[in-house]
Amino acid sequence: MVAERPAPVVTERPAPVVTERPVPKGWAEKKPSLEATGARAQVLVIVSDHGSGTSNFANALNTHPCVQDIGEPFGMGQMLWAASDETAACSGKRTPDSIFDTDSTGTLKNTNNPKLNTKIEAVLKSLKLGKLQVATGVNVRSLYEGLTYDLADYFVRIHDLICKEVPADVCPPSNCTISLKMFPNYVNGRTPTHHTKDDVAFSSCEEAINVKAMTAWKDALMSFEQNPKITTIAYQRDELHRQFSNFHRFDDAGTEFDCSLPRPLDMFQTFSKDHTDAQLQSEDCWEDSNKCLSEALKLVGLSAEPMGPEATELMAGVDLKESKDNDGGVRAVDKYLDPDSKSCSTNPTATFKRLENFGVQMLAPGGLSKLAAPHQVRGAQGWDATFGWDVPGWDANFVPSTPQVIFEEYEEPESTQTPLDFLDE
């Protein structure tokens, strides 16, 4: 008889110590209320992190005729809002390209954002205005003329650039709104997935990066708080299921994930809960999408009345355009996952292994502590626990090599339990 191994003692990673930066001039007090000014917020910022279900939420908002969704305006390996060179702690590691330096906040480093350009072009195409270079009056360079270290101003400039191109018969100019996402990695923040008890604590490099990133995160959210044209929603998801979603989509085959480990909110999400105009939980929004969409639109002075059933279906992960009849639809699930696959939702103390093509395999129903034999942990040649594969611009947590959402038809499983772990952004 083999004696059961005692459960491992798991200690939470300590949060980096963040030094408070003096509050910039003009940011000492919050923006006046809409009731006091009679103004309307024009930019809706969804403050969240990868794997939280923000894509479903943003796609649903985008069905409103007066909402143009930009999605992710920044991207690791393309362009960030702010980052800093941590040469002392991160010797030999390349600093991501960014518009501003976190330390020298008055210095504009880059005046071109390839990812944002692509997003703007996609919006113009949806309005049938063609490519950037041929669309009348579109000048992305204007986004950077006189730009200071003020993310709210940058987002308002994006709004003005896009909304002047929206035809009045689509949406009255006074109602035109854009939505964007705000994730920690836009300021070079690292929020790695906690896989097993054997994960290493933050390295000195990772900790140094997050100290600077947290300062930039606070600066960004404070700029939103002070600008009456900006309104914000903290859109969060149960941290276990958010991390499992990233694990099965982005990690290498062979990587393991122990559902039983504690996974508290990181410092970025904790701060955003107290510095946003509204707070929504993705699980609640999947349950009652109409309520969440109405609350979000109310923040920008819009009504949900022009939106049809497509919005609520998109929140639930159904693509009506691929539907064969009015009763069914095509569920947004990963191509290689069964909709009734085992996950942390069905087995909250289990350990899973990542297979090829998004698949997962349950290794131990009761967690790694119940295994009688040693288990594999992530560790392949070239892997760096902080930066992912040691290739410039590559971050395994955030840059998938295959499409993140693939629509595939399936029959509804007999089980009534929804596999929330497999719902993507």
C-alpha cells in the first residue's frame, strides 16, 4: 500500500514593492461627474487581462451602430504604451518597443504603432472607407503631434480620428463612441500563469519590470479618471479559469496545470477594481448579457435599444452569421476541444497536461500531490520563465501562433454544465 503524499505547502508570490510616484499636476482630483458637466464620455476603456472574455464583450458592444471597437491598441512584440530598460536586473534581455519610457515620461520614443494602425484600418474597412492611405482625412501621424505622457489623451485622439470618418447616417457625430482594451502588458506588466507548485517565484528581472509597470499602470488609470471623455470598466474573470484559458491556448504541449493552487488577483487587477467607473464579472455577463451591455452603454450615454439579438449571442459565444437556422448557431470553442471536455470547472482539484492543438488531458483528479510518480514540469531548452521563448518580441503568454478563436459546429452535450474554462477572450 502506497501512502498518500502530503499536500504541498504553497506560498503565494510576494508582490513587488512599488514606489509611489508624485501625482502629476492636474490629476489630484477626479474628473467632474457627467451630471455636473452635461458632457458625454466618448471612449469606453475595458480594463482587464488576457483570458478574461473581453473579446466576446467587445464584439457584442461593436454591434451598436455608434460603437466602433478598436480592441487591443498595443501588443507585445509590436508596440507598447510604456516600458523601461532594466539592464541591471535583466542583463541581455531586449526592452520591448514602446511609445514612452516609463522612467523618462516626458520623452516620446516612437511615433508609429503598427498594431493600432491595423486596428484603425479594420474599423475603416468595416465602414467601407478602404485602406488608411486612401481614406479621406485619415492621418495617423496626428496622434503623436504634441503628445505627452497621457494615455487618456492618446485614446481621445484615436476617437477623434475615427469618428470624423463615421457617416452621420450610421451614427450622429455627437454619439460616436470607441471602445478599447487596457491590459497590464501594454505597460510591460508581467502576469504569468501559475501552473504548479514547482513554479519559481518572480525573478529579480521580472520583479524589476513589474515595479516599473505598476507605476505606469497607475499613471494610465489615473489619466482615465481625470478625463471626462473617458469612462472605464474593470472586466474581470475568476482567476483560476482565466489562467486555465491562457494555459490551454498559449502554453507548450506537455505543460501541466494544477487547478487546486490558490490564484489571487494580481496587483494590476486589484488596483483597477478601485480605479474604474464600473466593475463587471465576466461570468455574470455570460449569464445576463443584456444587463452588462446596458450598463456599459449607459456609461457612454447610449441605449441598448438599437442592438438586436446578435449582441447577446456574441456574449454567449455564438456566431449568428454561421448559423444554419434561427434556433442554433456555431459555438465559439477551440477547434480541438470537445465542448464537454474536463477542465477546472468540472474537476477543480485536478491536474491537467497541455496536449497538441489546444487539447488537455487530466492527469490526476486530486491534484499533483496525489500522484505516486514524479511529474513533468515545464522546462525545455530555450525557455525562460520570465520572457517565454528567448526570441526578441516573443511572449508565450500573449502571442499565439494559431488563431485564438475558431468557430466550429457541435452538438450540445448532455451535461448542463458550461465549460467556462474554454471560453476565450
